[in-house]
Amino acid sequence: MVTRPNGFPYVAGGTLLLILFITMLFSAGMGFMHISASAVLQTVVAHFFPTAGAELDPVTVSVIIDVRLPRIFAAVLVGGMLAVCGTVFQAILLNPLADPYTLGVSSGAAFGASLVIVLQVAGLSFLPKVFTVPIFAFAGSIAALLAVLALAAGDRRLSSSSLILSGVIVAAILSAAIGFLQFLAEEQVGIIIFWLMGSLASTSRQDILLLIPAALIGSAVCLFCGRDLNIMAAGERAAAALGVNTVRLRWTLLITCSLMTALCVAVSGIIGFVGLVVPHLLRHVAGPDNRRLIVLSFLGGGLLLLCADTLTRAVLPAEIPIGVLTSLLGGPFFACIFKKRQQDNGRF
């Protein structure tokens, strides 16, 4: 095992935070209208602290404050929450292949949100979209999670392999159900398809107001349970002997992460593999302590999704759904982990 200085996690966290801030600064200036990083910083400071700057160009202010910053903050918050959820799922199941996407939670949230879109197209919506989509997405994610647990209940040990395979089965069924909803949507099917591929193009300030409390509260709950997650790694009996209620801990974290995932899906659609790639890479860098890993995963997940979104928005000649890009990255990564796990254990 590689030994690391005691202050290494703080150095890694500070480095990630600094890189994230710099990336946000440059990302805000990239796009059809190029703005220098210094101009972005000056505009943001002068906008929120009017006495600190001179007159502002209204076009520049509108582009940065109203268009780009909400999307940038959404990318950081969504990426961070998905990475935290992946860290928690991997810690609970003791399996590096677990994340909201592979466990079917994202598909459940997508089904619930797609159902709302179809109802709105049919004129049957009874609440504003800002309420219905997150509520139905959360209900769908919880229903998918319960279905996965029920399907895996035949394995009394509730092993991680059974849960992941159950998640794949439930996700496949939900994909068929989402396809049926797309058929019902008729001419509005394009909206659902683009949204299911993952996109931050239509992010608004209302979305940020939904994501910030979920990110703060959800991450705080996961961080509070970090010590118990470390103890669970020693096994069920050892955890029980040390006073950890593993059943209550699992349900608390599963529901918390399902809510976080549901809000991410409600805002950005399905963005897969962020929760798989980030915790796995950081675990090799920062070690297995979940209290540190949760914080670093939030920063790393936000950085990864921000870079991916900036690439699709400002670098590529045409904007592609961000979920497509993360899947192209995560798919081969998933295959590599799977093959390594087979070689190490001789089984899945």
C-alpha cells in the first residue's frame, strides 16, 4: 500500500477546488461570444458588488450571468452529486461497478420525469413543471430502487453482484417503458429523446435553487455517515459489533442518494458513468476513507461534468447531448473495471 502524508487529502482537495474555480472562470468566457477570464471575473464581481466596478456592458452581463453561469453551476452541482452518489453506492455494496446508472436509479427517475412530460403534452398536468418533474423523478427513482431490492431479495446475502444484475434488468424494463412514452408523445418525442440523452442547455436559475439545497443537505448526510461506511467495509458482523445499524444506514443513504439522483435527472436528464468513473479514480489517489472520498468526489465529479459540458457547448462544432459524451467515456471504463474484477476474483 502506498503511504501518503497526513495532509495529502487537504492538498488534493485544495488542488481540485482551485482547478475547478479556474475551469469555471475560463468556461464562462468560452462560446460563440468569447470573453477573457479577467473580463468574466470583473463582470461577476461588479454585478454582485456594484461599488467594486465601473459600468458594465449589458450584453456581456446577460451572456455571463443569465446564460452561462447557471449552466456552469448546474454542471458542477449535478456532476458533484452524481459522483457522491456513486461513492456511497460503491461503499454500501463494496463493489466498484455500482453507481446510480448501473443500479437503475437513473432510469427510474427518467421514467418518472418522462411520464410528466407526456402528461403535460396531453394537457393533464396539475402542477407547475418545476414541481412535477422533480417529484415524479424522485418517485420513479424510489420505485426503481424498490424493484431492484425486491428482485435481488432471492439472494439472502443481498450480494452486490445480485443488486447490480437486478439493476441492469430493471433499467432494461424501464427503457422499454420510456420508449412507449416516447411513442405516446408523438410530435414532442424529440424533446424527450434529447432530454434522456442528458443536456444542460435549458438550465435556469430555478434549477440552481433546486440543486443547491439538495447538494448541501445530501452531501452532508453522506459525509455524516462516512465513518459508518468505513466500518461497514470490515463486514456486517464487525459493523454490528461496533454499534453500526447497517440496515438503517443502508436505507438512509439509499433514499438520500435516490433523491439526489432524481433531482439531477430532473434538471439534466440521464448522465451516466460520472458516479462510476470519479470515485474509482480518486480512491486510487486519496485512499479508501469515505469521509475524504465524498468531498473529493464532489469536486472531481463537478470538474469532470463541467469539462464535458464545456467541450460539447464551446469546443465541438455542434452541441451534442452531454450524456452521450460521458457514456462514451464511461462505457470503456466500465468494461475495464469489469475485466479487472474478473481477473482478480475469477468471477463477477
